[in-house]
Amino acid sequence: QVQLVESGGGLAQAGGSLRLSCAASGSISGLLPRAWYRQVPGKERELVADINGDGTTYYGDFVKGRFFISRGVVGKTVILQMNSLEPADTAVYYCYASELGTPNEYWGQGTQVTVSS
């Protein structure tokens, strides 16, 4: 069974920083935690950042150089460093993982990020 455990969400002031971490576990050898999405009530989930198997990264247009996605040193982890946070960044952030060679997708439970002005 696959588990994606997210941590690091919480409350930040505008201009501040938060670091989200997602640790993947499970018996699937091709499991690749690779992206963060976010969602606010009434809106579709949107891609924040993605890092593929060779390290190529992609960011949503709204990121504008403020966030950085990377892989953790230990285990199957993906990290999102968020700087210069804005109230518009308030959302539930979800970790996403794919399984190499298959169409299977996995999602974390989500972690709340709230940015106050």
C-alpha cells in the first residue's frame, strides 16, 4: 500500500516562508513522488511544481521564482520550499506521486497552508 505523508504546512505571514515535505512509502519500486498541487474551495486543483525523474522542474505561472521543488536526500521524498508567501497562496497543498511505466497516480491527504496579510 502506498502512503504519501505530508508535513510542514501551517500559518505564515505575508513575505514569510514555509517548507513542505512529502515522504512516500510502499512496496512499489517505481513509486516517484514528484509534484505539489494546491486547491482552494470552489476552484480546481492546480499544479504548483513538478520535478521529473531526471530532475527537470516545472512551476505554475503564479510561482514567479518564489518556490523551489527538490528531492530529499534520504528515501523517496519531495520538498517544496516556499518563499515570499502571499495571502493568495492560502490553500490545501497536496503531494502527488506517479508510478514509473504505469498510469497509476497517488495523492497525499493534503496539508493546509494559510498566509496572513
